Amino acid sequence: RISDKIEIHFTFEKTFNYNINHNKALVEWVIENIVKNAIDAMKGKGVLKIDLTKKNNAFQIDISDTGCGMPSKEFKTIFKPGYTNKKRGWGLGLALTKRIIEDYHKGQVFVLKSEIKKGTTFRIVLPKKPINP
């Protein structure tokens, strides 16, 4: 489903000394949902970046696109059930994303930044659990 005119950049820290308690299938679905939205926002051409880092007591996943962007007044609205700016769809993807990350995984998901005609960055924060030696 990804156009060959979309560049994909993936960065991550090479060593992690922590685990995260998570449901693999649900977290994969969350990332896929945000990535699909990013691809739609770029209309087949642009740059998609996924950065995985650890900060303090959490893992951060930043998903950025060079799509159409959004005004800051929509940053919270987009997570409400039924909100969509697409011709097709129910407007449930980001509402479910928020529920999976915040209620099930005790993390956070939010729009880190967005600029009209330049793109958007979503951040997912998942608490980490030290590995017992």
C-alpha cells in the first residue's frame, strides 16, 4: 500500500536494557494505524520517519510524515470517536489507538507537533520495566 515515492526512515537505539509490558498485536496495530494515516496525509509522496528512543522511564515512538499537517485545535479532537476528515471511514482508528495505549498499556499517545503543509509527528510513550538480572 506504500507508494514507491514515499521514503521510509527508521531509527532506533542499538541497545536496550529494558523490556516493556505490552500486547504485541495491539501495539503493532496502533503503529500500523498511525502509519496508514500518515501515508494518506502525504497523498502518495513524501517522507515517513519512525524513531524509537528511550527517555527516562519510557520508550518513545515518534511517527512523522511530510503530509498536509493539521491546526493545533485538532490535536485532541482527532482522538474522539467519529472524528474523520476522510470520505470513507468511521473515525474510530485514533480513538481506538488512544484507548489501547492509554487504558490498556498505561502509556500516552498524542500529536507532538504539526504544521500545515509540512507534516505531523505523533508520539507514543510506553512505560518500561527493568530486566531482572
